[in-house]
Amino acid sequence: MKGMIRVVDDRASLSSNGTSNNVNSSASNNFDTVGTYMVPARDVEKYVSQFKKRGFNVDGTFTYKDLRGGQKGTGPKQTLLVWTNSGMTLDKVISSLEEITPRLPYS
């Protein structure tokens, strides 16, 4: 599996380059922690809601065809969520993420 991560200044112009990128244009660089999670595309709204409920911002998503053909219960597409957080200790960030992880079908 191959992929590319491109880090850009949030003031720079972002383009989707023909892919299904969804970047929150109102996101600012005022965050302490950033990370990613892979979730089934068909459940993306559920997971976005769970992240927001725990104090995270979902700053972008990228949906792609699952190269494995989809695991049982996940569907044929996956979504990579890019999240940020500000004002939480790292211990709180980790414990909040641990509340989401068991709900993922990959756990």
C-alpha cells in the first residue's frame, strides 16, 4: 500500500487534485495535537460526531477504496479522518481516543 501525506501552511491554497479530499477551510493552526484515524466510509458521520463530542475538531477527510476489498462490516471504502485538539493534556487526548477505538471494527 502506498500513500502520500502533504503538509501545507493553512494559509496556502488547497486543491483536491482530483481526489475526494474534504478540508475544513475554517481550520486554524491554533492546536496542540494532530492525528489521523481510519474509519469505514459508510460510518464517517458517526465517527465525526464521536470525535466532536469528545472535544476534537475534524479538520479533513479523505475517502478511498479499501485495497483489501473491505473487511467484514466495513464496506468497500475507508475514510481517513484528520483531527486536531487544543487545550487538552496528552493523557486526556489519549483517554478520549481510547473511548472511540473499541467502537471501530478494526479493534
